[in-house]
Amino acid sequence: MASSSAPNILLFLTDDHGAWALSCNGNSEIQSPHLDRLAAQGARFSNAFTPSPVCSPARACLLTGRTPSQVGIHDWLGEHETSIGDRDWLRDETTLPQLLHAQKYFCGLSGKWHLGQSHGCPRGFDWHFGLSRHQGVHRGSYPYVFQNQPLELDGNKTQIITDYALRFLQEAPRDQPFFLNVGYIATHSPYLGQEPELVALYDKSTFAEIPPYSPHPWAKNEGFPDEWAPDECRIRYQNYYAAVTDIDRHANRIIEALRVQKRLDNTIIVYTSDHGCTLGHHGFWGKGNSTRPLNMHETSLRVPLLIRHPTETVPNSTIPQCIDHFDLFQTLCDWAGATPPQSTLGRSFRPLLRGERMNWDDTTFGEYGDLRMIRTPQWKFVKRFPSGPHDLFDLANDPLETRNLANEPALSRVCEKLNAELTKYFDGVQDTQKSGLMVKELPRHNDNEAWRDGIRDARGLQVY
């Protein structure tokens, strides 16, 4: 069991924050000074990935250490539908908060959950402030839930989520360690509606990190129009950058509160995102579900990962190994002294944080419904069941994934080898009754009327 001297854990799990959208990750114009400082005080991961490029499956991976094809969540959950929102989609799983609670951690969640029953306190948490059933727009009146009771509040969601995270820190017992999951949503669509003064910070930005927008024939853009004029693109760029800056300043409020409370020196701070996000990269807006067929592009898969440990991280270090949510799950359990179920995946990367050498395999895998991926430092192979179209990208020579080589005869053996490895991997990490290859029998919301009606621009009422 953990003692009161065990490290506290603060996990920022932001929604749709692409790895490219941080100053410390090389973005020349975005303003994220506090997260940059977090990276300077600890470690920055230059190759961090999600196993699934859409909200609910990605979160399930991080919070259970198991694949979507083990858990049975293959798409974002439309919790506005009672049959979806009232179900505990992790009822058969042992979650990270449950594991930490068993170690005598006082566990709190402020913000997004999106794994069913978001209108109540998820299992394993002692304290809960959350978003009920749908996310809504970024500023305005919204029906939150606090300790299982509805609570209508008006204002900036990032600020309100932070306010309640600060309340958690005040109420958390001092005689036991805490785990706090902060779930921001500001970087999620709609890409409008951020604080005007923050949007104005980017009035003169060139947005050099974003290629000129030219719609891809597969683009679906999360329900938005497939084509936007350059000035319409620009205002969305500004709002997305403003969202990152808003998250940055409010995350710092929590970190500063820890400093004032003299808890900072015993708190591990992790900042990451459920999956990546594109702002017109590759010709679409959003993530894995913003094309038909679905995609596994780097911008959809790459997530920011910053970690500050009071004693274990080497300041201002960059860790190049390929890390995913399964590895983060195992590392968090390792820090807390928790033993996860044997069926979980990933490895603790604590030695890497200490600057030690590890024998590390940089092969990563991913899935989204009936789409599966294997990625090595050179190649990415994406297989769309049952019959394609498939993707093969030479990441070493074409990191922006501009040329699909899957139909090149000279590379057929490369595809065959990667396909064999992909098949072997998923044969070992799927429940045949919950597999993504059975996706037609599981809830999907990408193409139905509720999904299209639920996502609107900033003039609308809600976004899921």
C-alpha cells in the first residue's frame, strides 16, 4: 500500500492537442511558456503516440493499459444517446484510478471522462467534477456535474475545470497521496469561441507550421464543410492556438497551487493528450475520424508528452524512444506501486527518465475499428479490413506522408512482412468478441444523423 510519502500524480489529459502545437515541440509561434517550462524542468518525449486516433478508445487505452479490441470501445461514445451515456463502458476493466485507489491514493477527476456515465463519478474516483453527456461549446452556460449532482455554470470551460481542480487540491487529505486527472477540451472542435484576447495574440501569426489547406477527397472534417476559404481557415488557426495558450495558463495555476501548498516536490506532473489533431494537414480537419475511410496519419497519432518528476527526470531532457499510452499506463502504475492485470500492455519507462539505457522496441501499433496499423522508425503500414485501400509510407524519407507506396510492386515484400507482424500482434491482444473487426456489431457514430447533428460550428449548441 502507498504511504503518505508516496508521490502525488497530476495527469493532464487534454483532448485533441496535437504534438506539433507546442512551442517546446518546435512550433515557432504558439505561446505555451508554462508547458515549455515544465519540459525544461523535466523530460519531453519527441515520439509519443496514441494507440487509437479518436477520443473514447484512446482514453480507454491510457486508463486500462489494454487495446480497443480487448476493451470493446472502437469509436467515440455519443453519450447524448441514453443507451450509450448510461452505460459503464469500462465495467469489465480494472482502471488506473481503481488501481491507484487500492494503493490508498485519493483520486479525483476534473473535466472530461467520455467513457460512459460521465454524469456520475466514475469507478475508482473519490472526487469528481465533470462534463455531462456532451461537451458543448468552449464558453457559455453548461450543465456540469459535481459529486453526482447537476450544476449549471457559465463561463470558460478551461477556467472552470481548473477552478474545480484547485478545489480538489484544497479538499484532498494531506495524510495520503493524491491522483488528479485534469481533462481539458479547449483544443477540441469547434475551432472557434476561444477568449478574444487570446485569439488576438495571433493576429499577425503566419502559421508556418500548418501547410496550405487543400481539401483531401476523403475529408469529412468532423461534420464541418469540406472546404473553407483562407480567411476562414485563419480564424480557426488563431482559435486553436488560443486554446493551447489558455490551457497553458490554467495548467500553470494548478502547478503554482502545488508550489504554494508545498506539494510540488512530491508530485509527478504529466501532460499529454488522448490523440493528435490536424488543422488542414493532409487536407482534412480533426483526427482519425475526419476522413472516410478512416486514417492513421502522424498528425492524428502523435501526442505531446511532458513529464516532471521531482527526482527521476533529467532536466531539459528529450527522450526519442517511441512511447504510447500503454507505456504511460505502466509507468504511472509503477510510480504508485500498483500491480496491473497481466493482460495489460506496455512497459514502464522510468529508466529512460533517469537517463539510463533500456532495450526498447520502437515498433508501435494502432487501431480504429476495422483499421489497423504497424509503425516502425522507417515504415508505416495501415491495413483497412477487409479489402483496403491500404497505406504504406516511408517515414524515413517521407515523414509528411505525401506518397502512399502500398501498390508499388517493388515494395510488396515490405507490405507482406509488416502485415505478418501486424497479424501476429493483434492475434495476441484482442478478445474475439470485442475485436474491431466485429465493428459492425458495435456502436458507431461516425456516419449517422445523430453524429452529424451533434457537431456544429461555434454558432451551434454542442459538440461531442
